[in-house]
Amino acid sequence: MSKFGSLRLSRSSLKLFQDCPRCFWLDLHHKIKRPPPFPYTLSSAVDFLVKQEFDKYRPTGELPPIFVQHGVRAKLFNGEQLPVWRENFKGVQYFDEDLNAMLYGAVDDVLEFADGSLAVVDYKSSGSREIRIYEDYQKQMDIYNWLLDRNGFQTQPEAYFVFYQVDKTGGGFQNALPFIEQLKAIKVDKTWVGDVFEQAVMVARRDTPPEIETPCPHCIYVQQAAQFFNPPAKKSKKPSSQEPLIVLE
Ligand code: SF4
């Protein structure tokens, strides 16, 4: 990565920066990535199907029933930008000329209100007993709204999660997985995003990785394991006939 070249940071790379600036730097400069989580193929399949279902309402201007039941008065956004906004590695983009850097993030869906303002919708599926809005979910919505804002769109103070929670009351699987659909609205806070984006860009342009105060378990593992992968060179010594020969099997 050129120190002075343009940067493209995704929403998830901003999350990585907030989790650990050092890991963020290692990823950007050396493509050293944290161990990936298990692929969320079931969640991705649910997202895919919900998108298909919601898209049937879009041309008519009707809302999917879950929004109507909760008194949301809007329609699904049908602007020409939506296909790009939903596309991974593109999404809603904002290029900051001063920072010479772009931030982007792909949304699941967007609502449009009568005054033209927009609200972001994200689909989540879960097998947990309780629906929880994790801190990362909140930040995700904050970033999307900040990006829409920077693109000149007026945004609503709220964003919406449509949760699909596995219904475990059926007494068996029977080769079908029923879900309970729930809508949760959260207040959006865009105030922190610009500063964190700028800080991430500053760290990305450093020649050396930032120091960390408290290493996480991954880092401790790497430090401890490294001594066995790169042992210090020892003077060769002929084993005496008394020394046992250790054989690893
Ligand atoms: S402490 Fe180390 S392994 Fe953990 S996130 Fe930071 S750089 Fe990565």
C-alpha cells in the first residue's frame, strides 16, 4: 500500500480499527488477517430470501407487512442507487478529498419516507432465545447513516433491524426451520463516525504498526508460539552417548 495513495476502507475495516489498530494496520500493510469466523451461510441464505421477498413489494410502493404492523409509514426505496448500495465491495461510498480516502458499506435495504428522508434496514437471523442489539449492530447502522448523509441524503433518526428468530416451539425439526419475524428500531448516532474514519486513515498511513497496551488472546498465542517456529540459532553440539534421543511422533 502506498503511504500517500488513495485508501478504501470498508465498514468492517473500521470495526477492525476500533477493535485493534495494530491488527488493522497488519491487515492493510501485509494482508495478515485474523483467523476468520465460521462462514455464516445460513444467515446469508436468509438474507438472500428476505431480499427476494421484500423486492416483490418495491415496485408497487407497498411495505412488507412487518413494517405496516409496526406503524411505519414509508415505502421501500426504489432509487437507481440501490443495486450498488447493496453490492458487497461497493455499497454506499464516500470519498473524503482531504483524507484522500473512501469509506464504504453495503446495506440490506432502505426505506424512503414521504419527505424524501431515508432509513436503513438490516436483516438479521438468529437462533438465540433473545434478540440482542450488539454494539457492532449499532455501529453498523451509524456508519451507513453517516455515509448516506455524506452523499447528500436526509436520514431518519432511526434505523430498523428485521430479525428472523428461529422458532423452537414446534417440538422437532421435520425438515423445516420456522422463524419468528420481529422489527426493532434503534436510534442512530452518526457523531463519532467522521473522527474514527480520520483516525483510521492516519494509522493506515503509518510506516510502523501502532503499539498495543493489552494483547488479546490471539496475540499472546502468536508471541508464545513464535519462539518455537523461529528458535534462536544454537551452537551445534554433538550429542553425547548418554543423552536420550527425543523422537516426536
Ligand atoms: S492484540 Fe494482536 S492479535 Fe489481538 S487484535 Fe491486536 S494485533 Fe491483533
